Amino acid sequence: MSIMYPIKRTFEKSRAENKIIMVLPEFVTTLFYAVSISSEGQGVDDLVLTKSFDNAEMCVTISPNLNLVEFPEFNVLTIRGRDILKIIPENSGVIVVYENGADYLTSKQVALFKQVID
């Protein structure tokens, strides 16, 4: 059974209206779990970067479900979306993983979000 997380619902609405900025209010307040090198820090060097689906850019993998981002070789940070935007490396995207799929923010969309919250 898949869970309909508020962030997933918001992504769906934003796609229907073709307005990615609609995701921002929900994204910044959502508590995510991020794949991390360190269990201690919350800095740019702590996030694990992987290639995006199309290999066009590097991205950070996050989820509202801890079980989906637990890997034996990595740690997990518990972090709000607003804080992800503060520490994500420049020119990086974000993959939001769910039990039955994922949503993707491109590096350009992440840059827009960062600009709006600054």
C-alpha cells in the first residue's frame, strides 16, 4: 500500500497546473530523511550526491519515509526541506523518493526555490 504524503500530493497539483513554485511552501516545512555521509553534521559535505535519472546533473536523495533512504554504507540525516535548500551544493537537483515512485526538482528549480526563500 502506498502512502499519499502531502509533499507528493503537492507535486501532483503543481504538475497539473504547470507551476513548480506551488511545491515550495510544502517542501520547506516537510521533514525529510536525506542520504548522508555523516550522522553528525548538516553541511554541504554531508549529503550524498548521485547522478540524476538522465545523468544530466548530480542530485541529493531524500524521502518522507526513513525506510526508503536507509543504506548500510550511508547514514541518514533528518532535515526539513528549508535546511536542505540551505546546504545543497550549487547546480544539484533533488530526488524525493516514495514507495511507488519519485518526484524530481532540477538544479534550476532548486535555484529558484533558494532565491525565493532568501
